[in-house]
Amino acid sequence: MCFLRRPGASAGWIWWRMLRQVIHRGLQSFFYKLGLFVSRHPVFFLTVPAVLTIIFGFSLLNRFQPDTDLESLVAPSHSLAKIERSLASSLFSLDQSKSQLYSDLHTPGRYGRVILLSKPGGNILHQADVILQIHRAVLEMKDGRSSFIGHQLGGVMEVPNSKDQRVKSARAIQITYYLQTYGSVTQDLIGEKWESEFCKLMHKMQLDHQDLQLYSLASFSLWKDFHQTSLLARGKILVSLMLILLTATLSSSMKDCLRSKPFLGLLGVLTICISSVTAAGIFFITDGKYNSTLLGIPFFAMGHGTKGVFELLSGWRRTRENLPFKDRVADAYSDVMVSYTMTSSLYFIAFGMGASPFTNIEAVKVFCQNMCVSILLNYFYIFSFFGSCLVFAGQLEQNRYHSIFCCKIPSAEYLDRKPVWFQTMMNDGHQHTSHHETNPYQHHFIQHFLREHYNEWITNIYVKPFVVILYLIYASFSFMGCLQINDGANIINLLASESPSVSYALIQQKYFSNYSPVIGFYIYEPLEYWNGTVQEDLKTLSQGFNTMSWIEQYYQYLRVGNISATNKSEFISILQSSFLKKPEFQHFKNDIIFSKAGDENNIIASRLYLVARTSENTQREAVELLEKLRPLSLIQSIKFIVFNPTFVFMDHYGLSVTMPVLISGFGILLVLILTFFLVIHPLGNFWLILSVTSIELGVLGLMTLWNVDMDCISILCLIYTLNFAIDHCAPLLYTFVLATEHTRTQCIKNSLQEHGTAILQNVSSFLIGLVPLLFVPSNLTFTLFKCLLLAGSCTLLHCFVILPVFLTFFPPSKKHHKKKKRAKRKEREEIECIEIQENPDHVTAV
């Protein structure tokens, strides 16, 4: 035996090619044996997954527990803001203050807030009696304390030409009530009950005072409205499941009652459902806590799992009917499971990278961990549970049983004597099969449409220019959207859209967006406050802000009283003995920390408060303020930190939320590059990388144009888009690059005919299942719907429009296949062969 080598072909290239073929054939052989094993023990592989689902399903019911800590879920886990909060808490503890709003600046704690809004054209200041009545009703509740600051007036109009900026009217007023809990569990429970009563009281007051609009908010409102999404979506998810079941059942049906597989489509969807239940049970057994972001897991798992189901059905249709059903199952496994194993592995790698310590958002990490378990169980359930269902369906088909009624199909002679309706119900396709159609499965309506109509249309030379123009438009809008990406640090993106928290936030944004949140300015080292240079540095740092500080009030007090305090002893002595004793300045005691060394007093730390004037986009400008003030603390002689409770959610949120998709994308890209010379054909990986990049950037740009911010939900959808694109493009591309037809056009037609049915079945089921999400009144589900709709649509566009056209322009070339066939034909004409017929003694020369 000898190996022929093409001129110019290197030995290394041949070695790599042989290695790829050995690996591919080894995997095919392994899955062929796995298919045989499943087909010989179908009851075992049907029973084991069902028992696992029952066991873990009960654990799901018994150990279900929601996660109530919203900050730990959606705020960056490792951020400088949390360190700054700890430092602020250590310097100025909660129990130092009893009555001031600013004392709780470093932690929101338990609170109740209410915005009172007058009717259009009204003046809230004219309704002071009603405001005081509501205020007294709140104060009559136990354990509450109130605080009010001047800039809590909203929609303010000033007196024209007023030098001291006198207020003429205001549209709204905001009052905040804080509770003293000090971290005690008992007091925290009391505080939670107080907040509940506070919300009920505000609702009652709204009914009593129709001339005002009341918008209330408590500390538990955010978590309650975040969890409300799950309650609102329960019914819609069931509707979604029913739609997917219906679509899968109809798309798996044929007129041929013998070869139609409606129940396999139905059982395929149920397979993914029970695997998801098992994954959820494992999650709760390992002390996992449920949060509303996990709503996306059923849709993510369904999109990948049903792809394997429909590919196995397509693989079954490609097998030869004259084989025993066990061999047909093994052939289907050998044909499909290699590709499905690769895509499942990439799913696991992508979400595994998302669950790594590099992910700084706990909600993303929990989701990715759960998704990894779901992918593993999906894979196991498809080759075991669904494989067993395929075995039983194949046995029924081989024994000529009806695919729906499970009764024996009569002979053709018997059917010819029956009415038309009976022939239609019992038709096994024998009258449609002609002498040149050896595969009766070609009568499947999707496959027939692709073969007879769509393939010819999309490869038409007059259609190709319009497809190129369409892709240029797609790429332009995608690029334009990628330049306008916004981070989604706004927590209302995750809440129920008609919830009290969202209503409160919108009103607050409308009437109280002229100023930034109150920023605490903490000086954490001794400072020479009496020094003129230090005073100038403090003025420089607070320039551009409205400040409320003991320092400015003290300097003003000294100037008005014409008091000299040019040294340390005078400065501190007057501060303690005179200034802080005044009733109007006594609350500043909580903002200064004194220490005594012998007879000498020192100021070791102090704090003041900054408020910046902002535009409507308060949150973005607050982030910009934070990014400007922090570097100053490193270069200035004054050592300080700045903090507000909202900084915990906003601090480096953009970097934290984009890191998982970058890591996952890098992981998938690395795997595809490392396996570049191990896959069936290197150009397959090259085209796959280009296709996935195009789809990912398209989804990213279009979702930005659709007003979707980069929050934890959209990032999870982007990670999923990477895998969803690979799931559908990989089989199509690898079939194309391995095809041996004479032209690229014929190769892409065969690829679409082989895999187009499964792709269209899966994507259509996926998109139809998303429709009920549109009717859930929640910002979280709106984001999920938009992103997944774009992921499915862009993938469908590439698989059926862009790739079929572009692959006819670019490599791989198919000319060498044509040359090989011509050479073989010429060789057959020149070489004399012998043909041995039924009689071994009879030899004929050809």
C-alpha cells in the first residue's frame, strides 16, 4: 500500500490532515457505539433521567429560597466604593447621630421616603397643612425619625430678580424618614414591619387626599419589585412553553403517517424541561438562592437543547430506511453528536468563564454556574432520555405503526378501497414516491420548501447584490450602535415596570434631577484647619459644589464675630467652647472626631457634604464626579474619600458588567484557534469565527439602538448569543467546507438541505417562545425579550441569507474536487476492468 501526495504538498500538512481524520472518525465511531448501546437498553436510559428528575424536583419544592440581598447580586462584588463605605462607617458610626439625614450617608439602612406632588399648575407650598398632617401621621408610628433638607423641593421656580434666590413656588416635595436599627436583627425586623406600615399609610393618605399625588419608597421596595418580576412571569412562561411545544410538534409532522414524528418533537421539548427541573433541584440542594435574573435560564437551555433534538431528527431522516432501527439510531448519533458535543463544550466553556472569579457581578456568576449545570444535564438527557424515545419511535416506524394512533398501517391495496379521508389519515407516502426519489423524508414540508424553492432563490445571481447591500446596511447600523453603548447601572432596569419603585424613580428623576446625590467628603487624617493654605485647598476641592459643612459655617462664625483663630489652640478652643455650643450648630458635633493627648485636643477626622448641580442624566454625571474626585485624593495634600450609597452600584459598573462577555468571548476564540488544526477543515473554524463575530457585534449594536443598556441581563444574553450563533452556524459551515460537489453553489444548497430544516425548526420555536415575555410588565423581561429576539433574528439572517451568498464568493474553492472527478473518469475509461456477475465463471470485458 502506498500514499500518493500532490506536488507541493508538505509532509506536515498531510500529517495534520490525517490526524484530523483520525480524531473525527474516532469520535464518530464512539458515538456510533453509544447510539447502539442506547438503542439496546432504551428502558434504562429512559428510567434513570426520569428518576433523577423526580428526586431533584422534590428538592426544588422543599429548598426553594429567594435571595433578598439585592446589593450583593447586582452591585460589583469588589469595588473601591465598598472599601470607602467601610472606612466611613469606622470613622462615623451610626449611633453617633440621632436626628440628621446626613448621619446615615454611608449606609441607607431602613428608611421610608415619600414624594408629594401637586397637580399641574399647583404649588406644593400652598398645601403645607396637608403636608404637616401626613408628616404627623408618620411620626406617630413607632421607631421613626424624620429628616428634611432644603434641596428636597422639586420643580422650583424662583422669584424673578431675587438676589437671595427666594423660592416662588415648587411642584413637589420629598421627605425622608430614617429608622435607628444599628444592625440588630430584632430591630431590623421591627424596621421592616415599620416600612410595611409606612407604605400602607401612604396608600391610605393618597385615598384621603386626592388633590395630591403620593409616591412612596422603602428600603425593601427595590428587592420586592425585583422579585415581583418572577411572580408576574410565571403564567407567561407556561404560555411560552405551550407555544414551543406546539411549534415543535407541528414542525416535526409530515403528511406521511409512518415517518411523521410529532410526538418526538413534543418529547424533545419535554426532555429539556425535565433536565432544567433537575438542574434547578441541584442548584437549590447546593444552597443556591433564587433571583429574578434566573428567569432567562429556561429560554437559554431550550434554545440549545431543542437544537440537539431537531438535529437528531434530521440525522434520523438521513439514515437508510432498509437498516434495522437500532443501526439507524447509531448512524444518527454518529452523524449528529460530534457537532452537538462541540457546541455543548463551547457553551460550557463560555458560561464557565462567566462563572469564574474574574466576574465581578454576583448575579452573573450565579446565572453562569446554573447554566453550566443545565448544559451538562441537557447533553445527558438528550442522548439518554430523548435517545430512548427515538429508539421506540424507530421501532414503531420499522414495524409500520401509525406515528400518532400507534396502530398498524394497512396495505396499499386495502387503502385504495377506503374513502379519501381514511386514506389521508393512514397515508404512508407510498403514492408520492417515484423511481428517482429514494428518500421519502424529502416530503417534509420544510425540507421540500428549502429544496424546491428557497435554495434556488437565494443562490440566484440577481439576488446576491441585494444580499450584499442588506449586509452593508446591517453592518452600518451595528457599528453605529456599538459607538453608543451605555452602561446599565440604573437599578430600575431590573424591576417590574409598573412597580412603586419605578414610579418613584421616574418622578424623582423628573423633579429632583437638578442636583446630584449628597456626596460625603471624609477627611481621615489630622489637618491644620486654621492654616490659610489648607483653607484654600478645601475651597479648591469643593469648588463647583453646593456644600454643607461645619468648616464653612465655622469660618463664617469667626468672620461675623470678628474673632481671631490663627493657631491650633485658639481654633479648637473656640470651636469646642463656643461654636458647637450654639443650638443652630450643635448637629455639627457628629461631623468632627476629636482626640485628646494630655491637655491638648486634636481633630483627627471630619466630614462635610457636597451637592453638584446636574442635568437630567443625574446618574451618569454622578459617576463622572466620582471619577474626577478620586484621583484628586491621590495628588492633593489633603487625604480624603468621597462616598454615597449609590456609588456601590455605579463604581466601575461598566467594566464589571462587560468583563464576563469579554472573558467568555476570549475563551471561545482561544478554543477555536487552538483547535484550528484539529477540526475537520481549518477554514470551517475561520468562517465560524467571522460569522460569530458578525452576529455578536450585530446584536450588541442593534440592542443599543433599541435602548437596551449594558446591565447584567443584556450581558448574559450576549454570552448566550456567542454560543447560539456557533450552535447554528457550525454544522452548516462544516458541511459546506467538506462538500465535494463541483461548485460552491451546489455545496451551499446541500448544506442548507441537510441542516436548514433543524435550524429553521429550532429558531422558529425559540422566537415564538419569546412572544409571551413581551406581555410581562417588567423591565427585566423586556430586556430579555429584546436581546434574545435580536440573537435569534441575526442568527437566522446569517444562516439563511448572508452565509449562503457570501460562501459562493470566497474560499474554500471546489475546483480541485472537479479535477479529481475528471481524472477518475478518465482513468476508468483507460483501464480495463472485469465485472463478476451472478455466475462466477462468466467474465465480461468492459
